[in-house]
Amino acid sequence: MAKERAQTNNSVSKKSTTTAQVKKPKDTIIRKVFEGCGFRHIQSDNIHFQINSREGEIDHIFVYENVVVLCEETVQQDVSSHFGNKKFFHELIAQSRPEFLKIYRKLNQAFASYLEQSDFLDEEYEFRHIYFSGNKEADDGLTLNSNILRIMQIQDANYFDQLGKIIGSSARYEMLKYLKIGLKDIGDRRKRGGSGTPFTDFSAFVLPSSQTNYPPGFGIVSFYADPASLIRRAYVMRKDGWTQPEVSYQRFLKRTKITSMRNYLSKNKRVYINNLIVTLPSESEIRDSNTKTTISLAGINKICDAKISIPDELGTIGVIDGQHRIFSYHEGHDGYESTIKQYRERQNLLVTGLIFPTNYDDTQRAKFEAELFLAINDTQASVRSDLKQEIEAIVNPLSPIALAKSIVAGLSKEGPLAGKLQRNLYDGSARMKTGSIVRYVLVPMMRTPRSSTRRDTLIAVWGAKPQHCYSPVSWVSLQFPSVSCRFNSQYSGCESKARFYVGFSPFALWNPRVR
């Protein structure tokens, strides 16, 4: 029996060595992502164990307080098969967590030491399971059916990698939101039971609607808040981010700008005096500073000295203008951190907050925020054309620009232009930028014809129905295989890109199959 056990152990060891050689390098983006976001890495690869008679290993473990993230990573091309095996194994771990902790503690000393030092009960740990494919994006079918083992897309990993490089460990708050973990589930709040969401009071002035000209039901509040409180609660609808891409519009943070502002804070030690523009959750409470009674927005008819209570939770303050000022106070790893950390909770930034009516849904909020963002920033500096296009698509989803952007989104995923269009910040300069395609090629084709007899736009040919915005995707793929061959072999270089810009529109309207 002992001999059989020894042979079994030897076979496992041999298997793990072989797997490690062919499956993946260990210093990969997923480790950079989580460590860059303030998580600690615990070595776990090649530590095989059994759970419910199923044997496996965990590629990476990342921890922060009582948050434990079990990660799987592959560079294999056959993502579907690999993911299926890992998904089943992680489901067993999730179903038998007490057994997993009991077994794994004995095998991984670093993991056991962390649990012992963190002083949480086993049931107080928040486990999450992440799968990452570094070479090939997992298809939508796998993504939609990954419940326990969540697939992190390459674009999302690139986003968090860049975010961590710019704002350091403060990126952990957005990562926690991505992992669907609230502040009430972390640290001392979890030890106290994690029930309810505490509110924090800020001294404020509330403006009546008669002095703002905003529609009825809106509230405008000015208050001071420390940067740490804002960083913890802030969310920014970045168009290259992971959340709600269809209604996201803001630029990504600029590292040079953040560095310059941290240099200013470190040398001058002075707070920024211009105000931030944010949105506040509708559950925010306004109370009279003297009587402590709750005030309804409808009952305010003059400027009111008040206290505003804002939930202390992730993603409750939406930043419309001022994200660089807020995140310049981030928890960094540079030479400025020793000075800035002294002011993160001491200094106060002036904030103007917009409270939406309770009947506003996410789409209405996003549209209003996008219009306000454009109004503020277009008067300060010219907003890039691609950013204006993003905002136009949110504000008017049936406009020629919105329809054109829908077509580009489809073309970037399938057909001869799949993988050749620049859809986000991380795609690189080798791909074609889509701003010019939208503006000069597709928008003219989406416009309503100037007369009923003209058939020089796709709207005239197909009719102005929203579902037709995906027709060009299938059309390019099926009717022009020669375009695919042409661009697969001769895509690189500006001349090839220019030929596409010039040739695409005439092709579309000349092709008799379209008519």
C-alpha cells in the first residue's frame, strides 16, 4: 500500500512538472495586475491536492485582508477544454470550502501562515475565483456560463494593469468592485458582522432648484471631503474600462499628469482650490445642521446649511470632472508617497455634488452625466473627436454616429477586420483607429438621404430600423472574402489603411447584393 502511494505521489510530481513547462510562464500579467492593485501574492503552483476525489492545483493565490482570490491562468489555444476542467475543480472548492481550508493549510505553509496572522475566522473570508487566458480571449459562451470561476478578459486585465501602474494600491478599490466585494465585507467591518452600510457626514450647503435651473427633483450640494474618502467611494465611467462600456465616456488617467500633480502636492503641500464635479447616490441624506432633521430636496427654497450623509461603500460617488485631482492623492510607491500620505485624510477638497431624482434609471443618469461632462470639458479644452463620438452615442443612440459605432464594434469582432480595429487604449498603434472610419466612412452612409429617390446611403437602401445596424458586419464577412484576403496579407502600413478608408464606402453602395 505504501508502495502504491509512493508511486501515485511520484506520478503527481512528474505530472505537475510537465504541466508547468508547457502551460504558462509564471511572471505574467495576472500577477502584475493583482500585485499592482495592492494584493499580496502567495505561491501556490505545483501544490497538488484532492477535493472530493478530484485532483488539481491552483496557479495563483492573491490576498488582501480577508479577501482570497484563487486564480487560474493559461496560454493554451484550447481555452474551452482547459476552462471546463478548471471550472469543475473550482466549483468543488466552493462547495466544500471548510474541507479545502483544512486540506490546503497542511500543504501550503505560506497560505497557512497568512491565515493565522490575519486573525479572521474561516467563515469570514471572502473567496473569489478568477480564470485568465493570456493568449486567446475566451468566447462569449464561456464568459456567460462562468458562475463560480469568473473569466477576466484580456482587455480588463490590461485596464487594471495600467490603472495599478498609475494610482498604485488605490486601484484595489476598483478591483474589489470588479470582484463584487463591498467594503462591508472587508476587514473590521466583516468581523463586526458586515451588516448594513454606514454613512459618513460631511458639512455642506444645499442650493434650491430655483437657483440652479436644474429640473425638479435634482439637488445641488457643495461640501468638503478628504481625498481618502473620495478615492474609496469614487467610480469613473472610463470608456476603456470594464464597467458598462456602452455608456462610458471619460478618458483614462494620464500618468504624466498624475506625476506632475503629486510633485506639486509634495513640494507645496497645498490643497487644490477649484471644485470637483460629482454625482451622489439618491440614498444620500440631507439633514439640517441645527435641528438634525432630515430635509427633502423639494422642501428647500433657500441656501441651506446642512449635513449630507453619504454611504461608505464602493462606487457611490461618480466623478464627472476632477478625477486627476482625486487620484493624485493615491496610495503610491513613488518618492512622493511619504509626504502625500500625511495629507490623504487631513486635507479637504471642495466638491459640488449632483443628486439625481429617485426615478432616474442608469441610462438616464449616464446620458445626463455625459452631456454635463462634455459641457464642462469642451469649454476648457477641445475634446477629442473619438470622445465626442462616445458621448453622442450615449446621448442619442439612434444618431448616425451611434449606428456607425455599432457597426465598428461588430466589425472589430468578426469578418475581415476582426482584430484589426483599435477599440480601446490597449490595442496599440498597429491597428486602425476607428474615429476616422466612423466620421468619414460610416456616418455619411448612415445619414437620412436628401431625397426619396436617392439611394446613396445605407439608410436609404435598408431602411432606418435600428436592427439593421448589424447588417454591414455580415455583409463584409460574406460578400467580400477578397477584402479579407487583401487585408490579412497587406494590412500593415498607412497606405493600406488609407485604401480601406477610401474604398469601403463606394464598395458598400456599389455592391448590387446590398440593394
